[in-house]
Amino acid sequence: MEELVSIEDIKQATGIKREKIAKLTQKTLKLGAINEMYAQLPKSNPLEFIDSLLDLLGIHVEISEESLNNIPAEGGFISIANHPFGGLDGIILLKIMLAKRPDFKVMANKMLLKIDPLKEVIIPVNPFENQEDPNFSGLRKTIELINENIPVGFFPAGEVSSWHSDKRKITDKPWNKSLIRIIHKAEKPVLPIYFDGQNSPLFYSLAMLHPLLQTAKLPSELTNKKNKTIKVIIGKPIIKREQQAFTNVEKFSKYLRTRTYCLGASINHQKFYKLKFERKPTSISTNFEAIEPFLPQEKVAELVKQLPKSSLLFTSTKYHLYCACAEDMGLLIDEIGKLREYTFRAIGEGTGKSKDIDEFDLYYHHLFIWDADEQQIVGSYRIGDGRDISKQYGKHGFYVSTLFKWKEEFNDVLSQSVELGRSFIQPAYQKTPQSLFMLWKGILYFLLKNDHCRYLVGPVSISNDYSKISKSLIIKYIRRNYFNNFWAKNIKARRKFRYRMRNSDIEINDLDANDLDKLDKIIENVEPNHFKIPILLKKYLKQNAKFIGFNLDPAFNNCLDGLILLDLREVDVDTVYALSKEMNDENIIARIQNMQKN
């Protein structure tokens, strides 16, 4: 019988010299069963061999069509993956890749060269050589293939995942810097791949005794995966432009590792939390009331015409921007309330009532865009003059008082603020950048028109459709880069968001204030439905807004609210000019010029 793992192989792998002990090791590790299985398999070509092996073991590979579509159909690329199994993951990687890219090669343990059908697709390396040396043969061969535009696969850890007592988990060791340098220099698309699973407890026990023992155990780890399903997720390619943003190998390595391990976050969520990620209205409580019927468009148009002329701020093509108080709006307030509820429910938020209207709507101003051609309300912001609110209603007159408590010192900020909230763009207009831009122009107009106003204050929401890991990553990033610690000490959330990051392989400590796009990519890969960071949150950050607190809102389907504070003096003057081009108001121009001087 043709042997895959001989007695001599065992001696070499373990350092055992006596043949009796080597035979006992072969029996203990059930390596004879591996040899019997190998003898049954066809050896004509790699893919046929792999399919037969997995069929014989009853191992099923679960991978989505979306993941398969992320594999480039042509041209060179480099795949990177975690290495939980130390053999089976390489075999499954070849099965997936060769089916679409027959020219694919994978760097793997040279022991796999013992498998004749795989010789042509393996780039052999010795896991016990010094892999930091860029001149060893496996790396030289890999570089040649990359230069020839051949797709290649790496397991950057260089060896199977093991128990790490400092992290208290089974994971890859730090990824090989030589491989990361090759990836960075190659400037090929990088395809992150995550394998879900781990080896047997005995495997990790042997690894603690000696790494050679775990190597000897690797072949038998195939048989204990019998009748198991292995989940695999392939992320979107990391393109050249993303890679060029990194000049430090260590930071680049952490980013690649994070992009890989974050693919497994959705699997872990379903396992431990059993969350549903489908972004559908069915994720909203079944106790929600039906939304009130909308008024006929002609009726809404008539109500808009009845607004005081002074409420029209400016016009841009077919879009008219209005700012009016509740007493002048009549039934328009109800219409905005229905549109709010309709829009918020579509993203997993909403009050659950027939319309989103509360007592604050009665004395706040309402900024809204009117599409004169389609006779539609495009979107709206609720804005309040902090000085007026403070005088008439005190601190409990602010909507944010329902979410946060604060010390007396913060009242001075609020009296110089415009409070923002309940912003929405109805779904039909969400792909039109002009909509949000016009609302921002209106906010700026209100802010600049009122000399006593210096700050923008208000909550920005992260829907409950986002996973806890994504919310935690966003909060962690904001706390490191966009957090005002001084004012945060004065703020206390009424209902704190509590979650401890369990996956230490998803690392964002190296991301600074200029790396928002990198975080966006990570969040997109964490979320099964590929949600990105909420657009409004990104807009605030790009205007240099600071966060001062986070709160869970049970009245709004448990969405996460971040409290922002934007100082007009810290907004780039060029941005202010760009937003104020159509505002022919001498007072506003004078205030902008004064800002520039200061």
C-alpha cells in the first residue's frame, strides 16, 4: 500500500529515533487510517483528488455565491487567510480557487508535496525554517509567480493557529513580515479569506509540549473533521490604492489581518448572539402601528405655498429649501412625521407610532427640502435655537435631555448652540448627494444668521441593524480620534451601550483621524449585509465634529445615539464658503470674514 505518512516521516517530524516509539506514535495518532484513505483516492488531477477526499470524509464546504464572485476572474491576485486547521484549510482553499482559477498556486507546508496530485499547485515551504529570511526558496518562487501574473495564496502566519494565553484564544501567531512586504510590493489585489473552525483539544495539548508533536498530529486532524461543515467567507479585494495608504509594514500587516478576521465576525454573532441581520421591515417590532396615510401631493403643495415668504431660504433648480416654525406649518408637520417614521423603519429604527411626532416638534424649527417638480418633501432636519429653548423651557426643553444628563457647565454651550435632530432623506432621494448638501447649507444659514450661535449639538444614530462588533469598532475609533474628553466629563448617558470586544484579531488602534475610509471597509466586511458607516456620521466627522457621549435609545428601536458637538470656529473656512455661495446676506458674509481673521 502506498503510504502518505511513513515511519520515517514520523521520525523526521517528531525527532523520534527509535522505530518502536515511532510505530506507537503512528498508531496513537491514527496515521494508518490516513494511509488507507489516501490509497483509495484518485490521483489524476488536483481538483478531482480534493473533491474525492472531501467526499470520502463527508466534509461539506459552505460558501456563498457572493464570496465566490469576489474571486477575480482574470489577472494576478494574492489571497490571504487565517490558518485554523493547518492542512484542511489549504485543501479547501485549493478546491475553491482551482474551480474558478486553474492557474492558482498556494504556499504551503512542504509535507503536502507527499500528496502527488497536489505537487503542481503547491509552493513548498518548511514551517521550521527562518521565514524572515526573504531569500529562502519558497519566497523566491512566489515572487516569480506574482511577477508572471499568476494568482497565489498565502497563510501569512506560516503555521497552524495555536492557543495564545495572552489573548486567551486560539488564533494565528503574528503574520510573517517577509510575506507582508512581498504583498505590499506586489501591488496586486489582495483577497482576504476566513476559515471558521479549529482543531481538536488534543492537537493544542500536543502543541504546548512541542511544535513537532502538533506537526505529527496534523494529518489525523483531517479524519476528526469527518461529516463536518466548514464555513468559508471571501471578502472584497483590497485594491492597490488602499494598500498604498500604508508605508509601515507592521500597520499594513495588522490591517490585512483585521480585514481577514472581521469576515468571521458575522459567523460568531450568529453563533453566540443569534442576531438577524436582514435589513427588512420585519426586523422591526410587530407591535409597531401602521403609518398614517400620506396626504395627496396636491394638498401638500398647497400647504407649502401657504408658508410665509420669509421661510424660503433659497432655491437650487427644482429644489426649494424652507425653514419654518411649527405654528406656520400646520399639517406639514404631520406629513414630515409620517415621512420620518417611514424612512427610519426602513433602516431598523423608528418610534413604532403611526407618525414620528413629539412635543419638541411644537417649538423647534423645521428645515426641509421641497421638490417643486415632483411635489415631494425630500428630507428634513429639526433644529432648535438653544438660547430660546433655554430661556423658555430650561435644560429639559432640549431633546438631548431625553438621552443624556449633564452638569451645569454644559448649559452655557447649549445656550450658544443649534440643536439638530430627526434628520432624514426619504428613500427615493437617498442617492442624490444634493439633498444632504442642501440641508447642510440650511443649517449653516441658520447658524451664521444668528450671531449668538457657535455650536451644533445633537444625536446621530447608528441603527440597531448594525452588529454589536461594528458599533463597538465605531465607538472605539471615535474615542481615539474624534472625542472631546473635556465636555464628555460633563455628560452622562441615560442608558449606556455596553459591549466588550472579544475578537482581538480585529484591530483598529493604528487607524487615525485620516483613516475613516479604512474603518468603513472593515465595517463593510464585518456586516453580513455590507452596511457601511452611516453617511451622516461620516459627514459630521469630516466637518471636524467631536463626540461627547453615547446612549442607547429604547424609544427608537434601541438605536445607538452618539452626541456630537461641532464648533463653528473649527470648521474649515473654505467649507463654509462652499456651503454659503448662494446666501446673498451681508451679515453672513461679514461673520465668515470675521471667522477667517480669527
